[in-house]
Amino acid sequence: MLPTANPVLLWTSTRVIMRIFGALVIFLAFSFFTAACYAAYQAPKWSGQPRLAAIRFLIFRFRPNVWYFGLVLLARGPLLSMPGVIATNMPSLQLTLMHMILLGSLCLQLWFLPWKSPILNLVDGLSVSLLVMLLASSLGYADSSGEDASRVLATFGTVISSLMVVILGGMVLLGLCALVYRSALGSSKELRIMNLGKVPKEQDVFQSLLDVATFLKEDGQGKEATFIKDLGNLSVYDVGIITRAINILADDLNMVVSQNGSIRKSSSRRIATGQRSVRSASSFNSASEKVPEKAEDAGPRAADAADSAHELKNEATLSADV
């Protein structure tokens, strides 16, 4: 007769094995997340380098100045599954924790608007908001308020689920359109529905920049104090937008900035396609010294050219008389 295994010993050994396996899984997940955090921290320094392609899955879907938002999505998935492990027999606590995690994610998403395509920011905000509403309606079942309340909550949940299905169907259609009409994600050549409106043409933007530069150079002489006062009257959001726009132009257009200028270093970290360079003081002085010399040489050269033209005119008149 075969000896029977002790059920208590078998259950204990199974729990030990499961705990060891769970600890290994948590260690691997934490190690991967730590490596992703390090890669996201170093990403701006890796701009233009081949190693940036190794973390493309983490950054390519988001705007260059919010490249790190992939860490939020990496953390949100495991955090949403943790309440079911921590509070196994407490559904109200599970729903409350999931509600808090989704609310935090929604606040970050609305603040940063991280996606390159505006339609993705809209869809992400709507879908997470509907999930928060669905969890809030599920919490209502924890309170025994009668059949009428349960009926209202069931109707409310059905409406929210239907809206989520509609949003999912719309995203599928947009995905099919993106497969047919291929373009860079979040670029000005995207479909108008992807950008939630018409994007100005590159030529018009460049002409506007030329107009601003001409105005500041020609019409703004002696009005620096007035311009500084007007900039001080702007809101903090407008000043921040102007500063970010200047930093984007300085990096992506490879601008050569002054050594004493305020934009010699970027005030915000971002993944750029170019890099600004700083003009040294010696090159600036030598360039300014060469300008008067050329201006002084221009006078004699212009006089020589006028004398030559006068001689050619006299020769032509003499030939005509002959």
C-alpha cells in the first residue's frame, strides 16, 4: 500500500513555491521598470544616437518634451492588477484602489497631454474617464440601497459600457484609416481628424517667423523697454509657451546662439532632432571687426567702378561720332 502525502505539508510547500515564484516575478518587473526609468532619464542625452532606437517602444508615441510618459503606462498596468492580489476578499477595497490609480493616471494625462496625435489625447482622456465612472457605479453595489438603486446603477453601467464600445469602434476605424493614409504620427501631414483641426503650413509658419524677426530688427529699435513691459503683462502660460517655442527652434533648427544669451542652454529637457551651438566671444568680435573694414573698402571700390563706367561711356560716345 502506497503512503499517502500529508495534505498540510503539500499545501505548505505549494504556498512556498508560489511565494518564491511571485517574488521572482516582482523582482523581474521591478528590474525592468528601473532599467526603463534609467533609459528615459538618459534619452535626451541620446538624441541623434543609434541607442535611442533601443527604447523606441518607450518614447516614440509621445511628444518630445513628454517622452517619459511611457513610464506612467508601464506602471499603471501592474498597479491595476495589484489590488486583486492584495485585497483578495475585499471587493470594495479593490474598486477603491483601482479608482484611485485611474484618477491619478487621468490627472497626469490631462496635465501633460503626452500623445503626439491630438485625437489620441482626446480618446485616452475619454476612455479613462469612462472607466472611472464605471468603477464609481460599481462601488454603489457595496451599499444595499434597494432594488431601485441597483436598477439605476445597472442602467448607468450599461450606458457607460456602450460609450466605451463606441469609442473602441471609432479607434478601430481611425486605425484602418491610418493604415491606408500613412503619415508620421502627430505630423502636419496627418488627417485633419487626427489633429483635431487644420494645421498651418510650414511655409506660413516660416513666413510668420520672418515677419517677427523683421519687426524686432527694424521696427523695434529703441522699443526694448516697451517690449519687456508687454512681455511682463503676459500670463505665465503664455510666457511658458513662448519659451518652449524658442527652445524648440533653437534645437531643431540648429541655431547658433550668443554666449551671453538666455537660450545658450535649454530650459527644458526634450528629445530633439538637432542641437543648438553657442557662438564664442572671439568669433563674434572678429565678425564685428570685419564689418567696418568691408564698409571702408566699399568706398574706394565704388569710386573705381564709377570711373571705369565713365571711361566706357566716353569711349562709346567717341566711337559713335567717328
